[in-house]
Amino acid sequence: MAEIFTPFLAAFILAYILRPAFLWLERRRLPASLAAALTVVLGLAVVIAIVSLFVGLLKTEIPLIKAQLPGWISNTQAWLGPKLAEFHIDVDWGTLKNTASQKISEHISDNADSLMSTTIDTVLMSGSSVITGFVNCVLILFVMFYLLIDWNQFFQYIKNLVPKRAQETVHHLAMHTDGLLSQYLNGMVIVVSIMSAFYSISLSLIGIKGAVALGIFTALMIVIPYIGITLGFTLAIVSALLQFGPGSQIIGVLVIYGIGQFLEGFFLTPRLVGERIGLHPVAVLFALLFFGKLFGFFGVLLALPISAVSLVLVQYLWSIYTQSAWYQK
């Protein structure tokens, strides 16, 4: 069922995120269908731009990995070899270096363009994967287009399904949820924009190649709590090691990410996103695993906002329970 619902969930979330752009275009007296089409094109452009950033990052890192690997093995041999010899452990470092270099050359192309071509060829070998992916993409765009046009009618149909005695309560919960999600999404857009500029400029100042792509990638990963910043930080450390080796640049990366975490965690996020979500760190990790299992990587991205919506319902049910005569007695 998750495979069936994932495209519809993706379309709904994307339509919700892009609806302000659609409304802005409508206020410019564009027909609804044209405004929806332009909004969908805008969403596609953003996705393509993000993928292009990742490809640019690969173009910088892949040749460096191939060039630096033999030196890494030699440095490891100089440091670890004597310690292993004390325990009478003999490692054939020459064979290890040749084998690792050969494997890297076989599986990692000289540039990201070749890597992307190889990846596409591999995907094309599985016809079912291509067909499923294509159908899901078309379905998402189709559903998102009509959701943007018929957003109010869609929710009016849902409202009509709700018994009249419960409509006021459901409306209240829906408005509370909409306010929470709007605060979260608007705040995250501002936070990601600010942190993209901070990381990109800071990494450029210490001479990291591909600093803009790496900085924007790190900022985008903020939407995945804990895991995202860890991934961005790890990539920055690896990039600095590949380009400069152990040195002052590593300290620079540590300082930049330390300041970035302080700025984002103690100033930007509390002020712009707010503490209204109020999820415990353990609950956040559980949500990441749970929704990631259900909906894949897309579920990981949506874990926090979906959990926030669930929290609204849980809080409401808890208040009903604590006010009930059964609980009071």
C-alpha cells in the first residue's frame, strides 16, 4: 500500500508547498490552469537545480578520491605498519594499493558525467524500474496540477464527508495543523537560505573546491534532523582531507560547522521555525526510521512535518481523554 500511496502523498505535499506560488500567479490574473502549469514547472526547475548541485559536487570529489587514494594508503602504511608488526601481523601493502586503485578505476569513472551515464544504463537494464519510476513521476505531476487548481473544492468534498456535529472540531484541528505546517515550511525556507549562504561563503574562504554545492547541500540536509547535518559535515571533512590533507583547513571546517550549528540550532530555528513542534529527540529518530521505511527517502524528508501533524491530533485526543468522566472518576 505504501507504493500506491507514496506518489499521491508526494503530490499532495508538493502542491501544499507550491500553493503560495500558485496563489501569487493567480493574483496576477493568470488563468488557473496556466498558473498551475507554471507552478509545476517551477517545482521541476528546483528539483533539477538540486540534482545539478549534486552532480557538481561529484565532479569535484570523484577525481580527488582517485588521485588521493594511493597517498592515503602510503600514509596509513607508514603509521599503521610498525604497530601491526609488533603483533606479528604482516600486510601486503603493495597488493592492497594496487587492488584498491584497480577497483576504484573500475567502479568510479573519471568524472561525474560518466558516472551518471553508467547509473542511467544500470537503471535502464531494469525495465520495471524505469516504467514504475516514469509512471510515478507522471502521476505526481498530474495529481499536483489538479490539486493546485481544485484545492478548495478538494477540501470542501472532505468537509462534506465529516458529520456536521464534528465539522467545527475538524475545522479547528485543520487550521491548527495548517498554521503549524506553514510556520515550519516558511521558517525552514528562510533557515535553509541563510545557512546556504553562510556555508557556501565560509567554505569558499578557506579554499574548498565546490564550496557552493557543498554549502547548499549541507543547508538542504538540515530538513533531516541530526542525520542531515552529520552527512554534510562528513562530506566537508572528506573534501578538505582530499584537497589539503590533515592541516589548518580541517580546523577551519570544524570551526565553520560549529558556528553554523550554533547559529542554526540556537538562533535561527527557534526564532524562525519555533519550538511549537516540540518533539523529543527519540521521537524524531523513531519518526525518521518509521516514515523512511514506509515511503523511502521521501518519507525521511517528511518525517518531521508529518510527526508535527500527528502531534496535533495526539494532543487533542489526550485533552479529550483527560477531560472525560471515565478519567476524572
